[in-house]
Amino acid sequence: MTDQDTQYEAVRSRDARFDGEFFFAVETTGIYCRPSCPAVTPKRHNVRFFATAAAAQGSGFRACRRCRPDAVPGSADWNARADVVGRAMRLIGDGVVDREGVTGLAVRLGYSARQVQRQLTAELGAGPVALARAQRAHTARVLLQTTGLPVTEIAFASGFASVRQFNDTVRTVYATTPTELRAAVRATRRTATPSAGIPLRLAHRGPYHAGTVFDLLRREAVAGVEEVSGPPGGRTYRRTLRLPYGTGIVAVDERAGDPGRASAVHPGGWLDARLHLTDPRDLTTAVQRLRRLLDLDSDPYAVDERLGADPRLAPLVAARPGLRAPGAADPEEYAVRAVVGRAAAERLVRAYGKALDAPCGTLTHLFPEPAVLAQSGSESGSGSGSEGPLGVLTAALADGTVRLDPGVDRDDAQEALLALPGLDARTIAEIRARALGDPDVVPPGVDVPDSWRPWRTYALHHLRAAEER
């Protein structure tokens, strides 16, 4: 929504469909909010609009304590867009600026740091440092209000370079000190400990057809790395994660809907999750990877509107509003699994996966890294030796010939995959849709109308869910 009068109408009607798509600030109060904020609607001449929370913060506005605009779903644009701004936002969400700086971000994008700064500022009103700073502030608030970690430890876990920088940012964004921000939440809610994990609410916009997502996760679960437990409608998905600073175990609840239905539909809100991290600095990265796996930043209104207009898809969309197109928690892992299949992937985990220091139930290993598999020179289920498809793929992933990180150009990644011997076009299409999160992928040999663009990945999920081919 680029027209400000239209944006104001969304604010006036408290339309939650646009939470995360833009933010508004009130000049008379100095506060910025999400469109669905329940507070009294301000007068139009007192309102300013921003594409990001970072831009609102950079203009001197502080976050509303009532609607918590920093806790909204991410903009669906960053899910779908393939241009440099969309790629940059996905990388910033993954914590690249915190780990590698703006220079590292620019190198990954193939641009100079000045070009990246200029493009982000022109479109979003904030550069990469400001965008990363806003993300750090949100991470800090989550840790302050849900864990008992010392404030100093939270400062560095959130990605801040110093405690002073942490204190200054929290005061600027929330108009309070870290200690006061923590005290504002009742002690009974701060239950997280290193053993109990960090409780999270993973926000999503609009309906979320959880049943189809958890059905897919159950079918694909690789023993030792993943598990899905519980009855349909009340299942829990758990998996291990390899993260930049350590390891993690995440649990996400499907949440029970109508007990008489196998597939619960969430009308809006969040999924409950819990993260166990060996290093709290990995919180932001773990959350973003989980969001991509569960497709939580999608815009179901746009998808359902387009696909629901097609006579063939209309009844399927009506039956499953808010159906998502799951991605991957680890793109390189998914690529390997797409090549070898589930049974062979489980054998790879047993043979080459890194054992957790403290197994958690059936979760015992991390999925093996490409470099480990490439060095092993062994394949299972897709040929043999280092010249087979798996050996070729893992070698290319290990040496950077093929990149599948959130900021990669999808066309470049596909071309690099096509250049590898032994990988068929259908498998590459699966990797593009899942590992790279492309919402508009059609496997070769599948005939679908152009009217389903740019959501053909979602259309095919509808067809599969309805057992159509």
C-alpha cells in the first residue's frame, strides 16, 4: 500500500491484514504503531507512515507499548521479492549484519556497501545498520521479558557491541530502561531458563492452515533430527538446528482447533514455540529460519484472492484458507534431502550427523554439513562415490559454487544447480520452491495457467492437499 490515504483507512479500520506491511507514527505523542493498534485513531494530519519500524525509530518515534509494533509478522514482500532489497532484508533477518557487518551483507549481495545503503534507504527509509538495530531491540525485549538471563548477557545475546549501546537503544525505542522493561512484566511470565528454553509467539497474518503444514512436516520428518508428536490438531513439531554460534532445539505447537476436524485453521495471531539454544546470540537467526520453514510471513489474503478467482482452485481455497507453502529451516540440508530422499537422509544422519551433547528425546543429531558429506565421498540412495549427485552437490555447497542462503539470487542459484551433473530439473524445482522460498515455481512437465502467477507454488500445494495431480 503506497497511497497514504489508503493506508490511513487501514489504520482507521484497525485492519490487521497490514500489520508488518507498514507502520504509522503519531507526531503529537511521538509513538509509532501497527495498523491494527486498538488505541484511539489519531487525526490524519498528525500521522506519518513508514515502510519499516527502523525508519520510524530513525525519525525519533518510540514503539507503542499497547500494540507492540516490533512483534508483527514480517512484510510478505521480503518473502517473495527477488530484487536486492528483498534479498537484503532476508539476510538482515538472518542476522548477517550482526555477524558480518554491512560489508559482509554487501559481499553476499554482490553490490558495494554504498549501493546497498542507498537502495535500502531510498525504499525503506532506513539503511542496513538501522534495520539490524531495530531487530536487535526486538530480540532484547523478548529476552528481557521472557527469560531470567542477566541484563549484560542479554545485551550481547541481542547482537549489541556494548552494554552502553544496548541501554541507549532500549531507551530510544521503548522510552524506558532495560530494567524497567523487564519489571513491567510479571515475574510469573519470566519462566525461561537455559533448561526450559525461551517461549515465543510466532506471529502470522490472516488465517493459517496449520494442519496441512504439520501433515507435510510429519511425512518428511528425518529421524534423529525431527519429530512430530501428538494427535492431528494438537501436534508438536520439534527439530534440531545448526546455528552460527551453537546449536538449538525448537518446538512448535500446531494448537488445537475444532476437535472434530483433523486440520485446524488459525484465524490469525501466532503459533506457540519454545527454543533451547546453547548460545542466546542465535535467537534472531533461529526465529527467522523457523519463520521461513513455516511460511509465517506470507500474505494469505493476496494468495487466496488470486487463486480463489480460478474455477478449478476456488473450492480448494475455500476448503483451506490460509494454506501455506512451507520452506526450509536449513536450505543446504533441504537440498541434500531432496536429492537422496527421506530414508537415505536418515542413514546419512546416523553415519555422518553430529551427535548432540545432550540428546532430547528422539532428537539426537544435527543433520550433517555439506563439507562433511563431500569429504566422506559416500552416498546413499542416489548413486555412489564423490561423482554421484550427492557428492557433486555437497562439494558445490561446501566450496560456494552453489549458494542457497536467504540473500542469493534465485535465478543464479538455479543456474548453478543445473550445471551440476546428475541433478534433474524436477529436484531443482523443489529446491527452488522450498530452500529458496520462491512462491511461483512449477516443476517441469506440469501444465498450469499463467493466471495463477505469482503464487503457483501455493496453487500446487492446494492441488496436492486435495490429492489432485
